[in-house]
Amino acid sequence: MTVAQEFAEGLVARIVQARSRLADAAASADLAGIAAALDELEDAYGLARTSGVAVPRPGAQKEETRS
């Protein structure tokens, strides 16, 4: 696995974790938690966008590599 692939996978994992935190905070009406999770999502999505990392939609399965 290349460094770029490791970076992309780590970034996608960061986004998935922030999505989960956002859902948990929203379910419990934790306004501070919602704000923190949104900040994390914005930061991670911005980094993904500038780095050219494709982020799957929530619930989407990982695409298989086609030859």
C-alpha cells in the first residue's frame, strides 16, 4: 500500500467517524457535539477535496478495483 493510499483511507475513516459523531450528537440534541462534529466534517471534507480523495456516500459500499 502506498503512502497516498494510506492517507486516503485514513482521511475517509476520519470522515466516517465524524459522520457517526454527528449522528450521535444530533440524536441526543447535543448542540456542542453537533458543532464539533460539523467542524471536523468540514475540515476533513476540505482536505479530501484539495487532496483529490474521493469520499464514498454514507452507506455506499467500497468500489471494487476494475481491471
